[in-house]
Amino acid sequence: MTTAAAPPARDYGIPIALGCVACGGASIGLAFPLLAYNLDDWGVSEAGIGLFTLASAASTVIATPFIPPLLGRFSIRIVLAIALSLIALAFIGYLAFPSLPAWFCLRFMAGVAFSLLFVSCESWALDRAPPEKRGLIMGMFASTFAGAMALGGTVVAFVGYTGFAPFAVGAGIAASGLLLLALPGRAPPPPEGESASPKALWDRMKAAPIVMAAPLAMGAIETAKYNLIPIYARRVGFPDEVGAAMITAAGLGVLLMQPLLGLVADRFGVKRSLALCALAGTLLPLVIAAMGAAEIPALIGVFAYSGLVTGLYTIGIVWLGRRFAGAELAGANAAFALCYGLGQMLGPAGAGAAFSSFGPTGFMAGLAAIAALYLVILGLGRGRAA
């Protein structure tokens, strides 16, 4: 007679998930300015750098269908170890092969690895979070990721972007996450059977279209926001320092507001909380545009806007955890990430077209329209489970 293995006396599942996503987030946050500055020094055009960043979004879309089968075949610790190792190897590769084609391939590989990392960590945190505290835990998850990305970006300010040091730091940050995998913690149940097939993603999307529309909207908004807000700042007459400060304000809004939004979702429910975030995402860009070149009000507006609209993802993932559980969760989470990646690919093009056609106000109106569309979807889905 066999008995099931007892769970470890101390379950560090949530700390492992938070720690690993922090290591991955910090390394990716370091990679953004590190690679962009080097590419600019090589004489790569702004359009070329923009195309280079597409490698990350494309990798998410391509990789996520294969995450459930991987988690079904290998333990989550092995998948996380592979992901962290690949991110570390990418930094070594950047240093060893300084050419645009090689860096594009390495950036794609790092994007695939980060998709593995993020979906695995998110699934682990969702599975281990008590239902009554799921909003708070996932808010902490989002804040941990945002803070780690911001911290990673500051590394360049201290060690520069050339030479051995920044690439070694990036590799070291990613590799340090491997130490966390030695901690005891009960892993989430692996996907099995149909849940472990790539088709599971499409099935989860059909089963919960309103849930899946949240990351689609958020991916479009977030990518357009971070890429085009500095240009928006220039067009309305701000100095470049204020444009940079607007990016910082946006990041701080995400960092500080997600646990609060998670508590709101725990207290008032996911649908009401998502409606609040979508309404804020509709109105605040228009308020920011109306402020013109008033620096302090614009910074406050961007802080509030970024923090509240990011709730579309944070609260959406809480809803996902309530809608799916057990072996279904990994496939559902991968579908959630796939929708976010699709939004990343679609958002900048639409917002950029609105910017080019109608100027700064058109850009903000484009951001508002994305959130408004999700608000309409929520309204039309009233009474439906998802």
C-alpha cells in the first residue's frame, strides 16, 4: 500500500514564485536599456530598435501554446530552472556575439524563457494563494514584478551599458533565482491529458472570453504607454527629463497600487473592480490630455492612470484563478499570457496610428478607447460567469 507524499512542513511555494519572477523581472528590466543603448550606438534606427523589441512580444505568442505540455511533462522546478538558465545564457550571448542578428535571436530566446518563467510563477502563486486572499497575493505578485523591473533598469545607471559588467550582472541576477528552487514548497498539480495540449489554450479562451479580454486590453495599453509616453511628453512641450519622470511615475503607480487593487477585488468582487479599472483607464487619459503642459498634474495623472489600468491584468488573473483550478490552471494561465502577448503586438500600432493622425490628444484618446472597449465587453457580459 502506497501513501501520498506529505507536503513539506514549511511551504515556500508563494515566496519561490515571487522570488523567481523578481529575478526574471530584474534581468529583463536591465536588458531593456542595456540593449537599446548599445543598438543606438551601433547606428540602428529607432524603427529598427522598435522592430527588435517585437522579438519579445512574438516570443510570447509563439511560446505560450507549448507551456502546458512542458509543465505536464516536467516538474515546475525543472521548467523554472531551464527558464532562468536561458535568461542568464542570453546575457552571456549578448556579450559574446555583438551583432544585430545574433542579438535578435538571443532576445527571442530570452522572451521564450521569460514566458516560461512568468506563466509558471503566476500559476504557482495562484494555486497556493488562499481564495480569500488571492487578490492581495496577486497584487503583491504584480508589484514584485514591477519593482524588480524598475530595479533592474537602474543597474545601467551604476555600471554603465558597455563592457563586461552589465552583462555579467544580468546573468547573475537570473542565475540567482536557481537558489530559490532548493526551498521546500508544494508545487501546483501539473496539467494532464487534454489540459496538457496546446489546444487547451484555445479551449480556455472560449470558456472564459471576458476574462481573457482583460490581458488583451492590458497588453495593448501597457506596451503603447511605455513606448510612446516619452514622445507624447515631447509633443506637448515637456523637457525630456519630465518624459523620463512620467515613465517613473507610471512604474510607481503599478508598484504601489496593485496590492490595494487586489484587496479591493477580494472585498468587492472581480467584476466591479475590473469595471472600476476600465472606467479609470477610459477617463484618465483624457484628463491627462486636458492638462496640457502642466508638469505636476500630468505626473500625478500618469501615476494614477498606470496604477489603476494595470488592475485589468492583476484583477483579471484573480478572476482566472477563481474560474479555473487544479490541472486546468496552467493551460488557462498560458492562454492569459498569450492574450497579453497579442495585445502587445496590436496596441502600439493602433495607438501609434492615432498619434500620427491626431497628435498627442489622439494618442491619449487611443489609450482611452482600448479601456472603453473592455468596459463595454464587461457590460455586455453582465450575468455571465466569464
